[in-house]
Amino acid sequence: MNKTERVYNFSAGPSMLPLEVMERAAEELTNYNGCGMSVMEMSHRSKEFEEIIHTAESNLREIMNIPDNYKVLFIQGGGTLQFSMVPLNLLRKSKKADYIVTGTWAKKAAAEAKKFGEVNIVASSEKDVFTYIPEVKKEDFTPDADYVHITLNNTIYGTRYPYIPDTGDIPLVADLSSCILSDEVDVSKFGLIYAGAQKNIGPAGVVLVIIREDLIGFAPNDTPVYLNYKTHADNDSLYNTPPTFAIYMAGEVFKHLKKLGGIPAMEKINRKKAAMLYDYIDSSSLYRCPVEKKSRSLMNVVFVTGKEELDKKFIKEAKAAGLHNLGGHRSIGGMRASIYNAMPIEGVETLIKFMKKFEAENK
Ligand code: PMP
């Protein structure tokens, strides 16, 4: 393969980024905007970088329609650190939190919260191998819970909430790591949203936190300074050196998405890609999607042949055909096609063509 040739990369994350964004980054890699240095070499206190981070935030606010009473924070530590920061900062009155367990990441988030307070698992689909999203009603939540936590899209199991739970006055906290910017989400329904960058936002190294202002400022006094949302909110994410290059790349992805027509345009393309793939799987006699129809993810399409050996053969032959990273998560096996925003329709068409050929050859 020569240097300019690229594969269709179905990785669950880090994953494909828009080619146009990476080409632009390459062009200005050693000299950003005529300033004679790379963004990587630039002080985070420089005028140039301040402009980069402010533009990134204002474009994100516009794209996601983020209300003025929410802060946007760029933090390090990935989704995993948010599993700890959420309870540390938000268990502020009763020290109780409700969690809905819909997969590995939700389970990890709940386990972390247990270190800080009382955790109630309000619903779980674990005994059915997380193949669906449980229905939860307002009455199911603990009346004095400090917050309710959900994982909106479950990267490993390929599920997505078909609805936003009504938690009444209890703040809803959601992990959007694998679906942010893929479809329209009403931010005002949430107290806090977090999302690691390495799927739909940019390279790994930065996590976005969108937090309603009235939830800031309740962390215990002995909270490590970096782990307090107030630190980041009071300093416009510049308390210490932020992951500057990752923020610059995220900013370029936001500009690109805006140019494409924003989230409504992106959602249309994502729905088309996912429908093509699920329709084919449902019509096939070789492949099967274990996920209940109404809980299916737009981003992570999970499927199996039912035979482990055949799954392995599929993954190997797909790779040889330029379709990379189609193996399911190491914990569940099978196949998973992650078709995030940057995966072009042609990538999904090529995958379906390959799947048909493989089906014909392996009847
Ligand atoms: N939440 C979700 C939904 C994820 O998919 C992942 C990782 N893929 C995480 C959290 C953990 O994120 P990180 O690796 O950035 O800590």
C-alpha cells in the first residue's frame, strides 16, 4: 500500500477522522496560519491558541445548540476519568445516584460511583447480554437521587437509547462518547453530558464536558484541583496546559461538520448508512444482528455468523479486502462495524458488497 492509499477503518475508537480535516492539519502542521510554528509548539496562553479554543467552543455551541446556562469544558483523562469526576462533583446532597446499566462502560461508571456514595441500579439488561435498552419510567428513580446516569450509546453491544428517560427534577447525566454529534440531542434535557473525543470529535486526549451551571461548585473541599469541574469552568479550560493539538483538531472537525450542514445533515447520512447495513443483515441468511430492533445503534453495528471460526475468517478476509477493524470487542467477539460520522457511505457500500460475496462463498 502506498502512503496516500487509505483503508476503510471500522474501528470503534480511535476511529476514522474526516480526510479533509486531516489534510488541512497536515498542510498547517509545521506552520499554523503563518505564525511560524506548529499548534503543537504553541503556548496555550498565546493569542493564536486562545482563538483556537474559543472558536472550537463557539462552533460546538452552535452545532449542538447548547443553552447559555451550560459550560463547555475540555478536560483530559478520557471517558474513564468522567466515571469518577461525575460522582465526586455531583453527589452533593443525598449522596445517592441512580444508574441504568446497559453495557460495560455503564457498569464501569456505576462501579466507580460506588466509591463515593450509594448507587442504585435502576435497570439493567445484563442478563440478556445487553441486547436491548430497558424502558424506565419517572417513578423508577430514587426520589432524592442526586443524579441519574445513562450511557446513551453502548459502543461494545451496539445499542442506543431510543428515548431520553424522563427523570423529572433529577439531573440526567449521560455518556455520549460514541454518539455525540451523530444525531440531534436536546442538551437542555441533561444536567451533564460527557464524551471522549476519539470517535466523532477528534484524536484521543481530550474529553468534552457540557455541564449545567447550577451543578458546578459542590465538590468536597479536599477534591484534587484537577478533578473539580469548577476549576475548569472558572478558567475556561485553561487552568493548566490542556491537550492543545487535540483541541485544535476537534475545532477543525466542528468547522467541517458545520460546513456539511450541521447535525441534521449528518444524522440523515448516518441513518442512511445504518439502515443500509441493518437491512442487509436482516435479509441475509448468514449474518444476524443480536440487538433488538428499536435499540439499535446508528454508530456501532454488531453482527455474527453464529460460528466463531467463520467470524474469524470473515474478519481476516475483510481486512485483506481493505475493510479494517471489523472484529467485535475482545469481551464479546463476533463482528462490529463502527460507522461514525467520518465513515463515508461508500465505505458501508463496500462492506455490504464484501459481506454478500462472503455469504455466497460460505453457504
Ligand atoms: N464510554 C464509552 C461509551 C466508551 O465507548 C468508552 C471507550 N470506548 C469509554 C467510555 C471509555 O473512554 P476512555 O477510553 O476515553 O476512557
